[in-house]
Amino acid sequence: MTTDTPSPRWGDYLEYAVFAAVFSFFSALPRRVALAVGAFLGEILYRVDVPHRRIALYNLALAFPDRSDAERRDILRRSCRNLGRVGAEFCHLRSLTPENVRTYVHVDDPQRWQEGLAEAAHRGGLILTGHFGNFELLAYAHGLLGHPITLVHRSMRNPLVDRAITSLRARAGTVSLAKKSAAKAALRALRAQRLVAIPADQNQTRRYGVFVDFFGLPASTTPGPSRLAMLSGAPVVPVFLLRDGESDQHRLVILPEIELVRTGDREADVVTNTQRCTAALEDTLRRYPDQWIWFHKRWKTRPLGEPNIY
């Protein structure tokens, strides 16, 4: 579990109290009722959070300029409803067990999944993923299925909430590594033939990212998966947990391993391989646009000389 979180401030205790109350409320509801309430709250978020809705619709216009305003609004509405369900399901993670997890999570291609696990037992495995579908359930369910994950994550600003989330993840064997200090620990995990998951779909500062194409625009992107794969020799496999419609059913989707280049020019190879990873994320997003969090300012960091677009 990550331990490099700052000491809490007085305001953090108030935020944590709200978090704990909401968590307890949803945990006390029957699962399907909780999901219905979550979807309803997601609908309210879509309607009342005008500043974030404006950002999300701008992102959708950048990504899908050929779609109508009505189509983009419908994508965002469904995305918000999914986000509400994700929050409700998070509050019910403790009810999942190795015996009942397959009631909700189905492996899309069992043969490819087993082959990937067998390969990881020899070389370790890098799971390339993002904030798609139910991203919190991905690592948790994988652990309950007998294959725990080491997760590189961005620590929350509130250390009390961050600690509660990482503690819950740990119930399924997930080891959480704070992103800013994760490189060495992640490399050790890969060399110990563990599975390491890295969400690679969020904006990076210019210091930590490399610019690659994402929906036709330069996007500052984490090179972490590429660098770790090149150092460790571990395969990079895109994996997502995607929701079936508006149900409580999920598909564990495993895509083919990303073919990495190794020309000897390390920095150029990092950019090329990061582009290949990003292309896999974009392809999934194009097919399931309503299962991503569009509020995020994905193109916030611009190449030198370019103006801010938000």
C-alpha cells in the first residue's frame, strides 16, 4: 500500500466524514438499488454541473467533430450515469468474494486471458488500462479471480480518503503504488513476475509526459508503460472492464499484446511505443465513448508555444 501521503489537514477530516457517510449509505442499500440511485445521481451531475459539462462537451467535440451536438450530449449523459454506478459499485466491493465475483464479471476471451497469465508468470505483465467502464472493479475482481494486481495510481489530495480507498483495494490483494514514486517498485514487481496495471489515459505535466497523437491532437501522455516494458522485458497488454449497457454486468476485455519497437534509440522508442499504447486506448474509446470520464482536461498540457485550449 502506498505510504507517501501527506499529513491530513482539518478540512480533510470533514471531507472524509462526508465520504464515509456516502459510502455507508450506498453500502446499506441493496446492490441493484444502489446502482439505480448512483445512475440517478449521475444524471443530476450531468444536468447541474455546468462548468464540468462544458469541459466534457468540448472534449467530445475535439474527439468526435463529425458527431452532432445531440449525439455528444447523449454520450456524456450515459457516461455520467455510468460514473454514478461506478461509485455505487465501489461501495459494494466488500460484498464480492472469489465465489460470487463471476456473477458480475465475465472474461471476454478466456483463452487469451489464460495465455496472458501464463506469459506473465515468466516475464511479468504490464496491464495498459484507463478510466473506462468500472475501472475500480478491474483490479479488485482480478485479485478475487486469483491474480492480484500491483496498481500505479495517482494519490488523492485528501490522505484520509486515499488511505481508505487503498485499504479497500488491498482486500482483494491489490498493491497500490503512488504514481510519483512508483517506478522502482513497479519494476521490482515485474521482475517478480507480478501483474502491474498502469492507467495511461490522463494528462501529464510537460515534465513527466511525452507528446503523442490522441484523437488527432498532441496529448502529453505518461511514458511509464513503455519505459517499464523496455527495462523489464514484460509484455504490454491492454485490459479493460467494460459495462454491458446499463446493467451490473461487466466484461473483462483483453486485447492483443502491443508490439514494441527497440531500435537502440531509447528516447525515440519510448515516444513510438507510447504512441502505440495510446492508439490502443483511443481505439477502445472510439468503440465505447460512453464509458470514459470526459470531464478530465486530457489536452491541458500543450507543446511549447501552443496556447491553452481550455
